[in-house]
Amino acid sequence: MNNASQKLSFVEKAGYSAADSAANFVFMTMILFQTNFYTDVFGLTASAAAAILLWPRLWDAVADPIVGILADRTNTRWGKFRPWVLFTAAPWAVVMILAYTTPKNWSMGALIAYAAITNTLLMSIYSMNNMPYAALGGVMTGDLNERAKLNSFRFMAVNAAQFIVGAFTLPLVAKFAAGSDRQHGWQMTMSLWAGLCLVLFLITFATTKERIQPVHREKSSPKQDFVDLLKNNPWKVMFLMTLFHFAILSFRGGALYSYYHHYADRGAMFDLLQKLGLVADATTPKSGGLLETIGYLVHGDRANLANSNVADVFNSIINGLGTAVTIIVIFLSAPLAKKFGKKIVAVTGFSFSALCALAFYVLAPTNTLGMVVLTVVGSIVYAPTIPLIWAIYADVADYSEWHTGHRFTGMVFATIGFALKSGLALGSASFLWIMAALFHYDTKLPDAAPAVGGYRVCAGIVVGLLFAICTVLLACYPLSKRLTLQMADELAARRQKVAAQAQ
């Protein structure tokens, strides 16, 4: 099958993107809010929350290679990877709701057990769905430009979901909470997101097709797959890079939530939101308009900011603005990669992301405009890297086939998934550990002076250093643009030869 026959239609690109959009209703809720959900809503201590965030995700990381082995050996009329997306869709939706439901009148021990079980189940189903989904993108086409376009579509959909989660989750929670019951607010909001996920997974299954088949079809053992993987130097670099990259995402999510809610000055937030027309005087009757309905209206005056929703609204505006900019700029990833190569674009994006993160440390609490500007600039420089990193993973799978003569896409993506989930687990837990050990963080006293200083250090210096580590690792990635093109051409020639012999 030549590359011309592997062009993907708009429907297939958009359909493939739907499942990752669905996954991000869980992923971004986990990144942005889960740490604070367990401490502020569910009612756990920092140490209990850290354990619950860590261990289920580490189990999930172990589950990924198991799923990869099973997916590589799945053979159905629908393909290897698509059936996994289909059969995990309904369980995903159910467990997603349970994981953000807080049982009433349970003891602390029972609550901890419930949170651990539901989070473990959610992470397990995430592995069973998202790992085969990621591998699916590597077998839909062998055309490098089509892969870049596919991942651009994918991450436009991802960022649309991230925009919805970041901008509307907290307002919807407040709306469903009806003033005080935030536990009910979270349950209803996640029920809404779960219904959307189910529909999106079904769309992906119905619109995609697996085209790339291994040149050699002889069976191999999981042990041999792993031995061959250890010969793959690009995989080694990307494994480490992924570990640090996803640690950044979960660490930064918890740190920035606290940064905006406890370090940033609420009066300065109030003034900025007032200029944007998002503040209503406490004496003004509620209008029932759209902004008020979704919670994007601060009711109250400057003298009563402690009891207002100003931090939630500002945090949501920041999340939504950053994601909206990302959606626009992500269009540039494919043409930039075609001109300069994926590696150069990724190294440049991560290096500037490190500088933007470090700049958060020097902002004064009252400089809310600076926070907005850094969010926009950070999104601009980071956006082109998002789809390219996942396209690089597909190149790593190609390298294994090119180098060893044996293709094991599922194993490549499963082990990358192990690094991804381990990074998420360590990032969330490390934020709580650092805050508790170095800044005396107490979930009941989040505004204490040492803790506030910790939010600033974590959101700025620590995140910046993690981005710098990723930049160094990407600089060490050995597949250049020239070698990637050579590899793709040689693999295409091998497949055409095998196809001709089979006729």
C-alpha cells in the first residue's frame, strides 16, 4: 500500500480526534482539579490525597504494558485497536461519575478506601481505552505528513475539550451546587462530561480504519518485544522525556490552582474582571442571563471578596484563554514540522515554555494582567509541540520496525503510557509532598504565609526547571528530519515489496 492510498479524509481525521477529546474530560479534570477536589471537596488530608493520586496512577502505569501486549495480539474484523475503544466506552462513563461522587456520612477510612478504589478503576479503564487509541493513530497511515495532519486534528479536538473543562467545570460545579453542596455539584458536572465521553468514543470507533500491517507476521513473545524495544535509543529518550513532561502537567495543575486561589490578589482579580464586565454589584438583581447561568459573573463587592467566586472565575478565564490560544496556534504545528522537523520545533517550544514558567515566580500578587499575558505567551510557544510529541511516538514505533524488522506499535505506546502515567502520579504527589515538607502546607489553612510562598515557588521555579529538563532530553533525541524521512521511505518500500509478493 503506497502513501497516496493512505490519505485520510476529513471525516476520519475528525472522527479519530473525538476519542482523545473524550479522554481529556478525565485527563484535564485530573490535571487541573483532582488534587484540590480530594482535599477541598472530598475532605481528605494532604497525605491521604497524595497517596490516592500516586498509587492508582502507578498501577495504571503498570497496566499500560499489559494492555499493549494484549492489544498487539488482538485480531478482530475491526482491527487490533478499535475494539478496545468500543468496549471500554460504557464502563468509562460509569466509573467517571463514581470517581467524583462523595459518599455521605462515611468514616474517613471508608472515604479513603472508596476514593482509592474508584480512582484505580478509572485509571485502569483509561489505560484500556487510551493506550490502544494512541496506537491506532500509528496504524491509520504511514504517510508522515498525513500523520502530522492527523495529530493536528487530534490536538485541536483535545484542546477544545480542555477549553470546555478548564473554562466551564468550576462554574458548572457552582451552578449544580446551588450555593453550598459542592459535592453534588461535582457529581452532576462529571455526569454531564461522562455522557459526552460515551458519544465521542462511539464516533471514533465508527469512523476510523486500521491500514498499516506488519511486514513480518510471525508471532513473538512479550519478552522478545521488550528486548527489541531496549535496542531503540529514540524510545529511551522519549520514555524519560514523557516521564518529566507529564509530571509537569499534573504538578503545574495543582500548583497554578493554588497560585490563583491563594497567592494572586483577589482585589486585583476583581478589578480586572470588572473591566471585562464580569462583575455585578451585590445590590443588582440577578438577571438569569447566559454569563450568570454558567457562573461567569462575580456577585459581590470589593469588601466581601473572601466570600465571592472571584478566584474561581479568574481561574476559569485563565484556563479558557490559554486553551483558546492553543487551539488557534496548534494549526502551525504541521507546517512548522514540515519545514524544520519535529525535533527542532519541540526543542524550541519547550525551551521558551521553561522561561514563561519561571516568569510566574517574579510576578507580584497584584499583577493579574501579567498572569494573563504569560498564560497567552506560554500557550503560543507550547502549542506547536503538543501534536508533534505524539507524532514522534509513531516515529519511534517506525524506528523499531526499521531497526529490528519487527513492528510492535502497542508495546511502544504502552511503555510510553507507563512513563506518562508515572509522570502524572509523581507530579501530583510531588506537589503535595513539597508543600507539606518544605512549606508546612495544611489543607485547613491554605492561606498561611509559608504555604502561599510555596505555591509561588512551585508554579514558577519548579515547573520552569522541569520544562528545562524536557528541553535537554529532546535535544538528545536522535531522529533528525532527514533520518525520519529516510526511514519512512525504506519502510514503505518494504511494505510494497511484501504486498507485491503476496499477489
